Amino acid sequence: MPIARNRISRIAVPATAALILGTLGAAAPAGAATPTGEQTAKPLPGTHPEWATAQADAGAVPDSAPASARIYLAGQDQAGLAALAKAVSDPNSPAYGQFLADDRAKARFGASAAQVKAVTYWVTGAGLTVDATTPHYVQVSGSTGALAKAFGTGFRTYRTEDGLHRAAARDAVVPASASAAVLAVSGLSDTLHKNTSHAVSVREAEARAEAGAHARLAGPDKKAPATLPTVATCSEDGYGSKTAKGAPQGYEKNEPFAPCAYVPSQLRKAYGVTEAKATGKGARIAIIDAYGLATMEQDANHFSTLHGDKPFAAGQYREFVTPDKWTHQDECGGPAGWAGEEALDVEMAHGLAPDAQVVYVGGNSCYDQDLYDAMAKVVDGHLADVVSNSWGEIMHGTGGDIDPAVVAADNQIFQLGAVTGIGFTFSSGDCGDSSPGAAATGVNCQADTNQAQADWPSASPWVTSVGGTALELDDKAGHYGREVSMGDQRSVLSDDQKSWTPFPGKFYFGGGGGVSKDFAQPWYQQGVVPDRIAKTAADGTASPTPLRATPDVAMSGDLVASTLVGYTDGGTYSEGGYGGTSVSAPEYAAMLADAVQARGGRAIGFANPAIYDRAGSGAFHDVNDSAVHNKFGNVVDLGLVGGALKVRLYKIAADYGLSAAKGYDTATGVGTPGKDFFNSFRLPRRR
């Protein structure tokens, strides 16, 4: 599994502070510029993490110890940025689609020279060195003593489950002279947290399920019964075209073999791309992951050619990678660990929008700051109309909560993209409700979760959160059949080949989603997401006011109804099935690129208001598990794992803590692109 994103310090943040940082479009944001002459010292809530307790105190950090921090700049008008991002994104606003040119956005909302000067004067006066200054932050380093002087707090060492870590002894403070210039500060504690990619190959997932310490199933698999095929078998001509005769009875009688891994041409037909003659021409898609696969363009072209599609034209694919600056490769899995994710993202984007420009931007590591830099590069250079991101993390874990600086800085980038016509899609996760129960057996979960929750950045009110489905193709022609939520329970053939072990199966894999207790309900979800959903957070916490619900939309991504991906590993090109909302996110980014073409090349920007404006219409399939479960519930998989033929039974539409129902739901959002999806973008819409 490619590791997707690391957080440099998951810092405890009080619920009130997180809510303020997370609702930058719902109210005047925390840290907005104070009128000249009224600046006051600014506390930074959450910079003293909850794990830094008196009981865990192991002593002061020496003043001479090296230290560093990143100071994110507030810009000139945070409240105005949020307001304009809303206005240009809302189809019911007179300013809809009136995006700013990049230079105008920078002049109006970017950090001023005076702000940079104020921060520089403050930190150098404390004895720190400025290592880098960008339009978004000032990077500093120096001694711990100088850092303590700058932020008004000492630094101490604390005992944690994974060793000794440094943290601020109390919440840091920015002095009045620089308070109006500072949005947030990261790096004041040194804990490291890794996120998981929202994609996994069928082969790797099976290996984890059989060998993983918390996902082991009783009894070894043996060869298939003589009445089943003796070679790997899948349903080639639509769902259920081959029945697993000879297998023990499962959740239902006569389960079909799992569908063969889908290729882009099948997905294009299923979601109306072929019928609409959409190709994404004139649109641009950016893909952000870490590092870079040296053979990416060659592999994508080979994959396309093998499956009857056009390779990239000259100049249609670009990439920005800096191998000489790559860091943390051991922790992040290195380029090889990210290769499958990158290939999946690029091939899905090109496959569903074959004429769109595609640009790959590789972060220098999977750490948070490097992926932030990749997002900022896309926005600053206006490299795309839509940005696909297939990574994320839990917001609340046993090691503490997400750094509030991450939330504030990411949201600011998303808003800057929105005002210039750039939208971000993020995969919603592969662990159901991301609860400890799901993580106990799920093969693509973060083990350190401590509650059911929506992931970040998927939970941001300023991105399009993309969930997953299991897609059924109706017949050999590949017409859309139906979909259920992405979620699987897994059993294996018993030793005597007469039953399944365990039965019913354990949770294996599922799309992410849920109601986030960290963010108020954004305006575009009002009237679509019912209060019975929006007023109860994923962990069961009741809220007097509605909260942000995820995902917003969904597309095919289930591991059982997998998607084919090909890339070069160790000098050899090979293909295999992949699943995850990592499949869904680039698919939907490509659909938005196709919609840009349908609009005559006019950018959509931040897509959520337009999505919810179309909820309940023919633009979306309303995915409803209960309506189709009796027709699309369970499959037998007969395939090779580790060179041996394995027989497994999967219960479909069995996500952990989530399910699809009529209307909006936290498994599939408002649904998947329907027959009127592209037509709905051809004319302006007003409620």
C-alpha cells in the first residue's frame, strides 16, 4: 500500500478552536486581520498538545537544541477571501463563475510585504533564521531557546507510547507586532503521524487480510473444490454472467463470480461519458501524490494502448517532480510505495477525460508540509481546473488530534483555488466510519483511530469529498446496471471446503464518510442533508446545529468490483485490480473536466454548490442499498494470491457504520453521476 500523507505533529485542539478554523466560509475566521492600531497578542490554541501532560514530563529541552517551525501568513483579507470563494462558487449567486485572475487574487488576498516584514522582524529579533519565504509562509530555524523566546513558551520533553517527544509547555503566543500577519504555526512539537493512501491492490489487500495481525482469518485456504474452475475466474459479461457453481452456499444462493477488473472504456460507458461524447478537451486536471514514478507517461500510454484507448498526445501530460529534494523515503515508502497510487490516479484521469491536459505534481515526501507545497504550487501556477487528491488522515487519534495549523493552512489554499476557478477533490477513505471497530479488521485503516469520524482533508467544507460504490454493469455491452455502497465483509473457504470461515465474514474494506464534529454545516448542504444526519456526529455526539457531512458524491471504487491499473515495478510492467476511494477521486475529477468541456471550457471551480444544486435530479444516481441489495449483494472471488488459487466470499454493501439510503447519505453523498450529469452543466442553473 502506498503511504499517502504524513502529518508533522498531530496536535490536540479544543473543539471550539477546531470549529472556528474549519468554518472559514461560514463566519469571519479566527485570526482575521485586526484594524491597524488595534493589534493584540495572538494565542495559538492547540500548540500545547494533550499528550504533553505533567505526568509525562521528562524534563526541559536544552536551549541549544535545534528547532524549526513554519509560520503561515494570514493574508490581507481572510473574511473577504471566504466570502468571495462562496460567491463565485454558488450557482444562486450573481457572482457565480466570476473568478479572479491569479494576479488580482494575489494582490487582493495574498500576504502583503508589510506582513512578511513584520514576521521577519519578529522571528529574527528572537534569534531565529528565516530559511524560506513563500507567498504562504515563512520557514524558520534556530535554537530551542530562540524558538521559546519567539513564541513565549518553553519546550519540554514528554514520554509517549512511541518514545520521547518535544512539545511546547503551554500554548504558544504571537506578539502583537506580528499577530495580524499570522494565520497559524506548525512544527512546535515533533511528533510524526502517517496517513494511509485511499487505494490498495487486490493482491496486497488479500495478503494483508491473510497475514495481518489484526485481520487474520482462521484456517488456511486450499485449492478450489473440483466443481469450481481450476483457474482464476471472474464475470466478464456483466454482473452475474458467471455463477460460482460448486461453492458452498453463502449469504445467498448461487452467488456470481466477482466482476473482472474494470477498464476506463467500461467506466466511460457506465457513467455517460461515451454517450455525451465528452473527452475533457480544453480542461486541465492536476494530480498530487508524493515522489514520482519515472515511467509514468510511458506506462499510462502503454496501458491506454493495451485497452483500446488513445495514449497521451505530445505535451498533453506534464509532471513536476524534484528527486534531488525527496526526503523521508523510509517512512513514506519511497517512490515505489507511491507508484501504484500515482499510476491509478493518472490512468483514471486520462481514461475518463482522454483529451484533458494532465499534470502530475509530486510532493517531496508524504509529510504534510510537502503535500501542502504541492497544492500551493498548483494554485500559485494555476496548473489546473480541478485537482485530484487520493490521500487523507483521521482527525482524532490515540496520539492526539490534528494540528489546527494544518486545517487553517489547507482551507486557505482551497479558498484561494476557489476564487480563481480551481476545485479540489479528495477521496473520503477506505475504512467505513474510521472507528476502532472498523480498524480492527479493515485492511486499509489507521490503527490509531480512537472514534468514528470523517477524515481530513475530505471533511473540509472547501473540497469535494468523493466516496465509493460497487458498480454493476448490466450486460456484455457494459451498460450501467446499479450501484451499492462500497463495503465488503470477507470469508474464506473452510478447510473441508464445505463452508465459509468465518461466517458471516469480517469487515474487510469500505468507503469512508460520516458527519464531522469539527466543522459547521456549509451553506450548500442546507436543505439537502437532513438534520437527522447533520446533527449527529460520526462518534454519536449530538449537536444543536447541523455539521459538515461527507462524502459529497461517489463513484466506482470497490475492491471486489475493482479497477485495472498498470505500471512498471522493478523494470517489469504489470497490471492488477485496485480498489479504494483513490479510484473514485480521480474518476470524479475527470468527470468535472468533462463537464468543463460541456460548459464550453468555462471552469467550474469549487464544485460542491453546483453538486448540491443538482441533488435529487437526473444529474445523479441516488444510490440506495436497500433497493437493490437482493439483486446485488454477494460475490465469490476465485483468484491467485501468492501463487495459490484462493476462494473467498464477499458480502457487498456491508460498509462499517455507513450505508446508502434514499436521498443524501454518508456512504455515497448525493449519489453518482447520472444520465443528465453533463446536460445539467450546459446551461446556467438557478433554484
